[in-house]
Amino acid sequence: MTDQSKSEMRWQRKDLLGIRELSVEEIIFILDTADAFKEVGTREIKKVPALRGKSLVNFFVEPSTRTRTSFEIAAIRLSADVINISASASSLTKGETLKDTAKILEAYHADIIVLRHSSSGAPQFLAERLRSSIINAGDGAHEHPTQALLDLYTIREKRGAVAGLHVVIIGDILFSRVARSNIFGLLKLGARVTLVGPSTLVPREFEKLGVTVSHNIDEVLPTADVVNLLRIQHERQRKEYFPGVGEYIRLFGLTKDRAKLLKSDCLIMHPGPINRGVEIDSELADGEKSVILDQVTNGLAIRMAVLYLCGGIATP
Amino acid sequence: MRSREVAKEHVTNKKQTRTPAATTTPVMDGESINRALRRIAHEIVERNPQLTSVVLVGIPSRGVEIARRISGIIESLGNPPIEIGVIDVSMHRDDVGTRAELPRVQASRLPLPLEEKTVVIVDDVFFTGRTARAAMDALSSFGRPARIQLAALIDRGHRELPIRVDYVGKNLPTAPGERVRLRLQNVDKEPDAVWLVKEGKA
């Protein structure tokens, strides 16, 4: 065993709560670690003993199949034991507070808690009170860090680097934790970011973060290197924000005609689930510019990396 | 494994770097490292008549560099090129959850399939044997090699597992509190050298 050079970065966080507090070095470290875990998916035996004997609780107070499944597969590939708790099954519906529920989870010796919650800041609340590693799987309209990391990973994988690219995020930005986490990550890694959507969903205030806001999609598409389409969240919409699906498609939908404005090497991304025919034309979603399925595969690698790093360090 | 007496290295640089915290003693220079790697290369050739089935698999990052050099030496002796690979052991270690910080994990790259192959795992400094155990565990998730052998530039003793090394560049007796400091040009951007570092008592 030799001593390591002091300049080499090492991972020290037990929690992943958001992209905003991560340094550029930490983001790169996670992406590089995900490279190694993506390779595990190509092995004859796609399972490593890294988190053997650790238990992970998927605690989803807000419904989600995709993200929960991704975390579950990632945990299984790391040999952790997985317990899934959903909102309807949990005591939260019987009036138990989040803190009490968390204390119960800790009493079960949960080493890692993956939390999806409708309240912004819920993961931080738990992280400050529990010894367990807390991974934010989406909190309110705050952050969804693993989604942003897998988006950054996919862009880096396809284009070699994130710095210098023009990334256009289209849709419901106001309510989107995916957009917020992406904005933080993209700016940290040196991309230029433009947000596009109706002024009710993409207010000018976002420019304070260091991005450009546009309400005219056709002006923006010709210079885009990446187009990230966010799902129109019908379930969260109040009518006053949103004129109607037909009008949205006409003004902001990525239709086949609009896609002709895109550069030939532009990537089309979508965090899913897709509303085919609303944010994006169905053919484009399956087309050659689309990296939507790569995002799903890369999500596994990113979540394995995050669980390995946060769950693999000693807790005080 | 026969134990090999290693002649005391002639160290040209007698100067010792002294800091208040540690004493650093030079053990090998570039020339003696090169000599040790040539010896390992010759032994690999002697012990493996089916040289084309041999794969050198380095443990990052210096093990990979050492594997590359040994492969180069074997080829320079007039043999066919030896395949090399990378095996990262981070995911297979037995101390996950006990360290306060984690180093970078690297992707493994192996010439597949491993069946019918003799895999020589190459490490820089052989110590407790736990890294080698993790490397063997990692290899098994890629396939079932015909046999696995171990090579290390330095064997510093203090085994904690019943594992022995097949090819040793230098046996270096050490005390438990000492560290072996290795630098290789292509990895560390410093000239090749090995030191023994004794932590001083403040």
C-alpha cells in the first residue's frame, strides 16, 4: 500500500441533497465514478459486493415508478438489501410526522434512505437528524440531483464535454426540480443555458441564476447543442399558468417542422415520462437525435455511483 | 513459492530527505526498478510455456503502468505481444463503510473471454493481500480464467490473508508503521523511485 498524492480528490459526503452545494470537482468525481459503474452493467455478472450487508430504504412519499425502480436496480447491483415504502403504505397518511417516520427507519438500521417528498427541504431535514445517508430523489420544486447528474453524464458521454455547449431547457421550469438541478450543474460545468417556455412557467427571475430566458423557441433552436424537454406536469398545473395543450404545442412543442431548425448533431433529451405529441413529436422521441433511452441506462450508473459513494463512507 | 534473497540495492543517492514529521529512506532508483521488472518478465516467460494465453491485468493506477512495462519487456525479448487489462478493485473491497473518504473508482477493461487464459494480476506494492483478494473476486465477475497468478514490484510483508505472490521484484522488509512510497514517471510525473517512509513522533 502506497501513499496517495495529496492533490487527488476523495469523496467525503454521506448525503446527496442537491447539485447547488456540490463543487465542480465533486460533480466530475461522480461522473467519473459512474463511468466505472457503467462498465459493471456490461459484465457477465452484473453485481458487485460494494454495499453488501447495507440496507437501503426507498422512501417515496410522492408516487414514482421510474426513479424508484432505477434506485432499486442500482442498489441490487451493489448487493444492498432494498425495502420500498410508498406514501399510501406509510404511516404518514395516518398522521405520523416525517421526523417520527424517519426515526422508525433509523431504528430499523437503514444505512441509506432514498427520499422522494413533495416538500422542498425534506431530505435536508432528515440529513441533519439521522446518521443514515440521505439521497434526494426529488423534493418539491427544489432539486432532483441524480436526474441532473445523469443528464450531465449523457451529454458528456455523447459530446465529450459539457463546457461550451448551448443547452436549451424547454417547458415547465417554474415547478421543475429537474430544471433547477440541471441549471446548477450545467452552469458549474461551463455550459450556456437558455430556458424556453410561456412567461407564466418561465419567469424572467430565472435570469438571476445566470441563464437566458426566451419565450420564442424558434429563435433558440438553431444554436442548440442539447434540447432538454421537460414534461408538462398536468398534475401540478393550476389553470392560470397554462393556456391549454393545443396552444402549448403550437408555441413550444418540439414538432417535426421545428426539429428541422436543429443542428444535425443536436441531442434531444427528456427525463420522462414522455407526453408523446405534447412536449415532443412521437417520431422525434424515437429518432436518431434522441438519447432518451441512454438517459435511462446512464441513470443506473449514476445512481450506483451515488449510492456507492454516499453509502460507502463511514458515518460518524 | 521459493523465497528469493534480494541483494541489497546500491543506492546512489545517499541523501535522506528529512522533515519534522517523517524519515524517508531511498530504496530503489529507476535502474533498479527496471532490473526488477526485467526479472519478473523473464520469470513469467519461464513459468508460462503457453505465453499467448497470458494476460497481464494491472490494479490502478501504478499496477497498470507496471503491467504495461512488463508487457513491453516480454515483447522486447522476442516474444509475441502480451495482452494487458485493468481491474479496479474498489467495488470488491471488504472495508466499505469503514473509511471516512473514498478514492476514485476506475472502469475495468479486460480482454474477454478470460476462459483458457492465465491472468497475472499486477500490483505495485504487495502488503496485506486484501487488494489481491478483491482483485480475484472482481475477476470472477468477468469469467473463469484457467489460472490466476500474482506479480508485484515490491513485497513488503505483513500478510493478513493466506495469499502468496508468484513474481516479486523486490522483497522489502518493513515495520507495520512504515509506508512504501513509490513514484513512476508515467503516473506521477516524477522520476521512478521507491522510498521507505518512517512516520516521526511529534
